[in-house]
Amino acid sequence: MTSRRQPAGLNPRKSPAQSRAVETVAAVLEAAARILEERGFAGYTTNAVAERAGVSIGSLYQYFPGKDALMVALIERETATLLADIAKIPPGIGLEARLGQMIRAGVTHQMRRPVLAVLLDFEERRLPLGARDERVADQIHRMLIDTLAAEGLPATGDRTVAAQDLLAITRGMIDAAGERGEIDAHDLERRVARALFGYLGREPPA
């Protein structure tokens, strides 16, 4: 897979070093999230974010060159939460439990802040985030390969493709459910599990 560099205009101008700067950036990101949830893209401007965060527009621009760079940082923040949840899954548990916990992490991520999640999904497709998306997908992909290998399923030569398919099925179903406004997490988890275990030729968990 060819890695594509993220355009410079989407990167933060600088990283916060002192605790006060860290708090400022955190406040700006949360303000951006709340504006997107309450007003959508129409109300999402750097001036609105700065006002909501209680900082000057100059302070915002110290860290972010524009609202797309701010959006990328917000996507990174939300994705980090998902990856942290997935990283907590014990490696030694069986296929059913491990896949079930990975599905639950994905569904929880989508439904924790559902309006924000749908908008960020849209922005991930719009923005040129190739290298970043590859990095995130690679982390989850490696975990899926390890899970399949531990069960001896499928054959060694097919695990890479199988893990990619499982990831695509999971992401596609969860994203589509978010776009439809689904709120029943248990039902979505059950449907995704049925699709994944069906792909693997296994009976889904009861």
C-alpha cells in the first residue's frame, strides 16, 4: 500500500508544550466538537470555535492554520479513544470474545457521540488523510491478523486479506448504522457479529 503524506495545511502549527497550552488546545477541540454537534458544518467556523472555547482567534491560529487542520486534530482525538479501547482487549482470549469486544469498541465509539461521529466520518472521506487512515487501519488490521492466527483460521496465506475484509465489513456496517441514526447498540453488535462469523464460516455467538 502506497503511503501518502498529509498536506502541510492540515497539520497543527505547533504542539502544546506547557500545561496551559495543552488545556487551551483541549478546550478548542471540545468547542469544535460541540459546535459541530449543535450547528453542523454551517456553524463550524474558526471564529465560532474560538468564541465557544473562550480564547482569542489569534490563540487558535497559534496551533491550527485553519478549520480543516482543526478538524483533523478532532478526528485524531476521537480515533485515539477508539484505539485505546481496542488496545485494552486481552490478547489471550478466544476468537468469539476477542471479536466481540472489538465490535463493541467500534459500536461504542460510533454511539458515544453519534452526531459528531457521523460528521467526522464524512470529513474523513473528504480530507486527504491517506497516510493517517493507513496508520489507523494498520493497527486494527494487525490485531485481527493476530486473532485469526491464534485460532488457526483461515489458512496462513489468507489471513491478511481476511483481516482486511473483516475490518471493511465492520466499519461499513457501523458507519452505515450511524448515518441511519440507529441507537440500539446491542442489535448492531449482534448483526455485525453475525456478518463476521458468517464470513469465517463459524456460528455467531448466541
